[in-house]
Amino acid sequence: MHLLTQRAPSTNPPADEVSAFPPAGSAPLLPVQPAESAAAGFSEPRVGSPERQSRWSLFFACFNFTLSYRPGSRNIKPDALSRQFQKEDDNAQVSASILPGSRVVAALTWDVESRVQRALEEQPGPSACPDGRLFVPEHLRSQVLQWGHDSPLACHPGVARTSHLIAQRFWWLTLERDIREYVQACLTCSQNKSSNQPPAGLLQPLPVPSRPWSHIAMDFITGLPASDGMTVILTVVDRFSKMAHFVPLSKLPTAKVTAQAVLNHVFRIHGVPKDIVTDCGPQFTSTFWREFCLLVGV
């Protein structure tokens, strides 16, 4: 194996090109093993050679060395920097299968997916469908929703998990809205899943009155077909005797009209009660109604 040894002092080559070499006489250099064509061209410069190669040829002329070519198959210990680093692909597929071939029956496919694929063969989906997902025609969407929510694979998940499962394979324009409506209307989920609402308070039954018309209840019946121009009924019920008065009205009245109707049809006949039970309608929560109740002593 040939080593580079300095033969005689020589003129200094350009500093920017030889700064990587140690000073002359400091230590012998390693053998030089360029490619075959490069070794021949470097040792025997020709007319028309690159200027840079000519300068290096003049520089190495002062050393006693021989250029030899070694094929890559024999050069088992190359310089690490002369080989390009190749990063291993983390996503590379494993060539060997985990299961033996005798255990593999077929690729896993769902019946609903096969039906969607057959439907798309007859009528292809829109171009807006994302890659890797199947467009679901309208007549098959209910089956896809049932597969993604009601099937044993899904086990009635919530909106987010149902959407995640279906969106892995299928797509249509109103997918998110249809999933939300389907899950909210699921009878099985409504009957078996616990409520996320706060517990209701304890019931507080009303006391039993001691005489008729001392405690009354009032409400409106709306949405009735018109009869002589009347579409609303004001109902006033005595909680003791269950006797009732029904006052027809043309429309849902204001608080002032309600007070006038109660005064003419109930208070005028049975007197002023001690207690009135109503809902939270605007007629019974307004300032006018509260002032009216204060004036009559209710």
C-alpha cells in the first residue's frame, strides 16, 4: 500500500484549496484510492483538463505516491463521510406477515361498504369527495349511520366517536349534521344512558283548600280552531270543588285583558281568592298583574 511522502519543497498552491492538508513533514498521508477513471485522469493530465485538476496535479507532483483503484466490493472500510446517510423509513411495510398464509381468509370488508361500492359503480360520486373515502348515496346513508352507531362494532357511542368511525371510510356533504340528529334520536341511548342534567328538586304538593274558591288555578288553551272569532280559552278552576269557568278570547290576551276577564267572570261571582296558581306566562309575570294582585289582596 502506497503512502504519501513529501519528495521536495515546492511552491505553495492556492491557500483556499490546500488548507485541509497538514503541513509538510508532519505525518504521512493515507493511501489515495479514487475511482478508476479519476485515477487515470489525475495521474496523466491531458490538454483540456479542468484548471482546478491541473493545479492539484502540480501540487501533488512534489510527493512520492502512486494512485491505485479499488472496486467498491473490495473496499469494505470506506470513509464514513464518503457514503450518503440513508435514514430508515419508519413507515416501511414489513415484508413478513404476522399470521401464516393458511390463517388469512380475506381482507376485512363490511357489507355496508360493499353496497356503497356497488352503488358507486352505477352512479359515481362527486369530485369533492376526499381521497380514501367513499361517497354514500342518499338511499344508503341510513344504513351507514346504523352501522356506525347501532352495530356491535360501535356499541352506541356519542356524536364524536360515531363521526370518527364513519368518517374513516365514508363521506357526504351533510355527514356531521346527520350523525348528530341520528344520535340524538336514538331510542336505545335515551333509555339506557344516564342523564347529564342536574337532578330535579323534590315535589312540593299544594295544600288542600278548606273551602270552595279560596284557591284557584288559571291557564290558557291556545291553538284552537276559530269559533265565532274566538281561538283562545282562559280556564279558571277551583282547586277544592274542581268547578271551572271557561272564558273565550279572540287571541292570547295581555296582562290587562287577563285581569279584566278574571275580575268580571270569577271575582265578581265568587269573591277574591286567597291564592292563585299559574304558570310563568308573560300575562302572569308582568308588573301590571303583580300590582293587580296586590290591590285585590291576593
